[in-house]
Amino acid sequence: MIRAVLVGATGRMGQAIIRVASDAGDIIITAAVDSAESTLLGRDAGELAGVRHLDVAVTSDLAAALEGADVVVDFSSPKATEEHLAACRKARKPLLVGTTGHGPALAHVFERAAREIALMVSPNTSLGATVLLELARAAAAALPREFDAEIIESHHRMKKDAPSGTALALGAAVAQGRGGQLTDIAVMDRQAGAMRRSGDIGFAVVRGGDLVGEHTVFFAGDGEELTLTHRAGDRAIFAKGALRAAAWLTVQPPGRYSMGDILLTKTGC
């Protein structure tokens, strides 16, 4: 049985992971961590998630929670990622970071940590979205540059980062497929009168209601279009993917991994 520490246990994704883990047969949540300011500290994580009493109280002490754990799953806040990463490095625990909204300053921190622990930083842990990334990269490489690329994403009204981490990852995949870097060609907004430049990758963001998440990569050429879409109808798909990734990380050597690595090694689908 794999023992996992869940950071961000009282959030949307945290509670979804607890619900999925309560029915899983190979991984259990042995510690639930939240911020020191949380009003839910001391409550049972299982009861908060709407499942049975798990005898796992929500705590803010990550260092203590890491004792005896096999892996850490972090869906908390990007502001706390570096602190959580340092704790996992010190304890030599594999870490899955599903939190999005990190700034570029953390890139070198991730790289240093990956020399010491198995680390996965994934903006989307669903298997379908993972395949979409590969399809977007392959399509961008195969299609002529005359095909314009746009990324369109929709999420619930409470999502803070925009574009989403998955949208940015899709844009990066398209840019890589064309041999470039997203930072050089991304267009986050357009003003009236601004013409589209050849090679740009545009982003459109929709926020509203309780939408779980939808991402579309749109290639438009003269007289034809190619549309690749992943639509999430239940947050449980991300929870299942996260737990699968966490279990996979426990047997990996130190290094930087992605959800794509799981599919490529055929341990999943």
C-alpha cells in the first residue's frame, strides 16, 4: 500500500483526490496538509470530502506529515510551492505538483530539486489532456506554417490563473512542434485594429459557472481547419490521474517527469 501526503487537502482538487483515494486499492492518504491560516485544521479530511471518517486530521505541519510517507501530492497554492519543495527535498520524498500559476522564477528551483527527488510538475493530470499535448505538438510539426494556431480554454468562475496552466502547456507544445519558444510568439490579448502576425499563438480565456475545464487547440488554414479538444466533465478524472502519477513516481529515480512519461512507458492506458 502506497502512503501519500496530500497538500491542499481542503481545496476542490484535494477533496476530489480524497474521494477517489478512499475507493482505491493501492494508495491511501495518510496525512492531509493545509495552510496554517486554514479554519479547517483539526477536522477529519475524509469527512470534509464527504466520505467516511478516515482518522486523518488536517494539519499544517508538512515536515511531520512526511514521516513514513512514500510520496507527496501538492494541489495547494503556487505561493507555497517552493516551501513544500524544500521540505520534500530534505525528506527525500517524491513530489507531484499539480498546482498551476507558477512564475518563471521557479524553473531553476524545479531543476535543482529534480537532481535529488523524483519530481513531476503537471498542469493537468488527466490522461486525455496528456494525449492532447502530444497531438498538438505533432499537428504543429506536420502542418504548414500557414496554419494559424489558437488556444481556447474555459474554466469555472473561481479559477485564478489565466490562461490556465494547461493552455500554456498546449501553447508551448505547439511552439515546440514548430521549433520555437512560446514566449516569443504568444499573444495573450488583442486590441481592435491589431493584425494577426504570422506564427503567433493566440490565447482566449472563458471563466464562468462551475465549468470543470475545456481546452481546444485550433489550427486554421485557407479553406480548412483542424480542431483538437479535451473536455473534462468531472474533477475526478484529474484526481485519478494524480494518484496514478503519484504511485508511478514512487519507483522512479530522481529526475524531472511529466504525465507523458507515464503513457510512454505504458504503465497506464
